[in-house]
Amino acid sequence: MDTPALIRIIAADDHRLFLDGLQRLLAEAPGLQVVAVAANGEDALAAVRRERPDILLQDIDMPGLNGFAVADTLHGEGLAPRIVLLTMHDETPYLLAASRPDIQGFVLKDAAFDELVNAIRIVAAGGRYVIPSIDARPAPPTPLSPREQEILDCAGQGLTTQQTADRLGIGAKTVETHRAHILQKLGVANITEAVRTMARLS
């Protein structure tokens, strides 16, 4: 995939001062054009539907739909802008979620602007980009398996280990083993924290 001669970008962030500054900086970069900005997930969706950009540059935490929900909706509608997440979050659960195939870039907000422009160009050309300070870390754990997701859903409903075992038709020890794997994958200390973490990312 060749880089477009002019990379059309929609930038979405709920912090207005940050968004205004980002828009001005991107406007000065050769070959980049900000065609719309959005302050929340719903506005980002509307802008993508209207403008059909090459790149959606968005925060994760936004009012209404977060960045992952926006990506899910666009994927479901068959719209395919390349997505770069620009965020302050570098915790393991966010890195795990950002490894999804419908998200092509992950850049921290404290990165140099040149690094962000480089990421946009690489992603627009069909590549994937993770800022080197993150990429140098050990690879994030693999996503939850379907069974682990079922067990986490049960925990979110307040079911005990035995209640979860009865519902899923498996042994209580098997439930405990799966729960241990969930904690390890998400890098959290207990199942309650795991439920809260996945709720933030959903």
C-alpha cells in the first residue's frame, strides 16, 4: 500500500486545548491535512462517515464511546480508516487491547511530534506502528480465550467460583485455574480489578 500524496486525518480528543494545538501542528506538517476534529466518540464516528479519512487519530478515553468502541463501530459498518491511538495510557491492558487488527498505531501523548508524524505516515502506507519505548517492552500477553471471557463475565455478574462452575458445567478448580490465567494476562492482582479493567476497555 502506497502512502497517499495527501494524508487526510480526523483528530479526536476530549481535551479542547490539546486538540487545538494538535490540529495546528499537523497543519504545518507537509502532506498532512486535518479534515475534521471531534471532541467525543460519537462526533468522531460522524466525521469518519462524512469525510472518509485516511487516518483516524484518536484518544482512548472520550465521553460516550471510547476509542475502542469507535473502532468496533467502524469495523461493523465496513468503514476502514487506519486508526492511530494517541493516549497517555501505557498499561498492559491497554497495550493488549491496542494489539487488535483494526488498530494500526499506538503513540503516547508525551512522544515527540516528529514521532507522531512518522507514525501517521507509516500507518497511512499500510504499516503498523508502536512507539519504540513501548515496542521494546516484553510482548503483551495473549488475549483472553472464549472460556476465560465467559468466566470473567460471570465474575462481573457477581457469581462465586462455585456458581460459575455450575453455570458453565465445569469444575471449581478449573474456574480457579482460568481466573489465575486472566489475572496473569491482564497484569492485575484480583478478579475484581480484572472486571473493572475490561469494563474500561469495552
